[in-house]
Amino acid sequence: MEPDMLDPSPGARRSQIPRGVQDRFLGEAARRRRAEAALRDCFARWGYREIIPPTFEFYDNLAVGAGPRLRQATYRFFDRHGRTLALRPDFTPQVARIVATKLFDQPMPLRCSYVGSLFRYEEPQAGRQREFTQAGVELVGADTFGADAEIVALSLAALDALGLDGVQINLGQMAFFRALAGHLPEDALAAIRDAIDRKNQARLGAAIAGAGTALDRPRAGLLLRLPGLMGQQEILEEAGHLSAALSAPEPALAALDRLARVYRRLQAYGVAHRVILDLGEVRGMDYYTGITFRGMVPGLGWPVVSGGRYDDLVARFGRPLPAVGFGLSVGRALLALPRGEGPSLAPHLLSHGCDRPDCLALVGELRRRGCHIEVDPLGLDRDGLALAARQKKIPRTLRCAGDAWLLAGAEGERAVTARELLQLAESWAQPGQEGPS
């Protein structure tokens, strides 16, 4: 029995939270919000506009395109009318629904971004709990190699915005795999995909043999070769040579040509050296129809970003539109980053409580200029104010004394005018620039 299935006393439950969720506060909360802000800024610079879908909606909508594993991991519940609702386990079906039903009259292509929580009843892992934060983008209405390349390049730009080093993108082509094995029964297809995903040649051979006569010799041989078709442009040449022997090679060759065009555009972006072509990259959501990719960082056993093309999903909500996008796990990305000290969370100034209108007006003006200020509500005297500032790591205090203000900090206490305080505030409010007291 899981720990969250136990039934502690009511008093004990008040200090607990369910397994798979976390309280985030102080430095950890600030670190996460900074990462989310950096991602939002990066997406906006590439022309993506944020959408905010609901945290829960009808289960049938969220299940569109989901495989059995994701459906099983979805949190479901009933409303008072007996309708099945669910917490969202994935953003992409929500974006597809919004585009198809509410944004279909907008000029195409549409560039949408999002940042928010997803919920999956899975075993918690480092960097990903049952509630986890994902940031991502969707480019809808463009079925071109340029759109594919933009999404891959943007995924790298997003990880760069977080400060991650050593990111490698494994870029595959689901359309190539579908050209080889898309006609197989679902169970045979799943067995082959799983073996390729695990790069297990013995299991792959058994899965191909299990497909029987549904696979001819050239297709079986090419599928058996897929886990090893990983590298740079030369693997596309080898795959093209092998595909030419197929009885109907056109779909496979077209898929390889599309991938080659994407790679050339990534060369133009200047990021191709960070991309590995991997025709064995067949994992992921069941709705992918074209490129698929995932991003790995050294020292982390899970991808921090994954995405691909899904040209059939939006049509299931009533409007056929091609689309490509990615999702980035904020928690996993932060796990791969060195923690460091980070910016101070302490306010710039602790001011004593005062009923004078001019004093409160000055505090208000300092805040408008970007300063973070706490006002003491306890009526502390000079020594008490200084002690409270030290305990909270606030670098300076401010007290009013008649017509002057007394500013105290590392350099001692001195009288200052309102004008001097406003000038000092400009340096305090600059990130990393505390300035003199």
C-alpha cells in the first residue's frame, strides 16, 4: 500500500500532503518563477502568444490522441451531473481544441505558448511529481519543414534561456517508421516500437518475426536496422539506399527527404551540431505523424524536452490543421541546473511604521520605482528594527525623524533627503546592483 493510501489521524493529516505533490516556498518558489518567466520571455521573442486553458475539463476531450498509458495515468472524477471530468495530463489536446473551436478564424499559422501544471498518476521521480510544471509551444497551420525546424530550434533556445549546458536533441521521423510498419496490427506495432525504443535487438528481432507475413523481407530488414541509424546526414543516405529496395518506397523516401530539409534548416539556424538524427526515435505520444524529438542533458536520465508533429489531432476537434510543438519539463530542467545562490529574496529596505502621509507617500514612490519594501507593523524601536532587518537579511532600514529620514545599512546610519532616497532606489532596484546604502 502506498504511503498516501494510509489513513492517519485528522490531526496528522493537517500537516501532510498527498504523495506526488510538493509545497514550494522561499528560494525554491522564486527559482521556479524565474525559470517560468525566462521561458515566457523566450517564447514571446519568437512570436508565440500565451494561452491559459482550464486545469480540468471533460475527460473525453483530454483523452483525444492519448495512448493507453496516459489514459490510465489521468486523474478522473465526476461532477454533480454524473459527467466524467479530468485534470489535464497533457496540454496539446487542449491547444488543439481551443484552436479548432475558438481560434479557427485567426490568420494562420498560429503560434501558441503555455506554462502550467499537469497531473499524472505515475510513480514520482526526481524532477517530476504527480503534479508537475510544463512549458511549451504549438505552431498550428503550417505543414512545412521550416515549421518543424523552428520548433526544434526554439526548444534549444528555451533550454539556453534557462542556462542549461550540453543539451543534445535526438531528432527522428515518425512518418518514416509509419511508412515501414504503419499497416501492422496495433499489438505487433507496439511490440516493434517498444523494442526499437529500448534499442534491444533481440527483442526487436522477435517482434518482427511475430509480425509474420505482414512484413516482407526489405521492410523487416530496415526495421531491424533502425536502432543503429543514428548520427548525422550520412544515416539518411544509408536509410535512403535501404528504402529504395521497398516495394513501394515513395512514402519512406518522402519522409527521409523531409527530415533532411529540416536538418539543413537547423544548419542555417546554427544549431545542427547539437542535433543527432535518430531514426530509432519512435517513442512518445500516439498522435505524432512527422518529426519527433527529445532533448537530453548530461547527468540526467530523462529528457527535459520532447515534441513532434501531429497533423491529425486538431481535425479530431472539427478542423483539419497541421501542427507541431514541444513540451518542456520545468522541474527536470531545474534539476539539471546548479543551484547557486541566486538573487536575494530579501526586500531592499525595512521601513518603520509611520502614520505620517509624507512618509507613507515616500514608501509608495520607492515601490513604484521598483524597490521591494517591508513596513514594520509592530512599532519596533531603532534597535528592534535593526535586529529584525538582520534576521530577515534585509540590507538597510529607514526611519523618519522629523523632517528628515535616517537610512541605516552596512556603512552606518545617516540622514538623507527624499530626493537622495529616490536616487538610491534606482540602483537598489537593478538586479544584482545593490548600490550603496
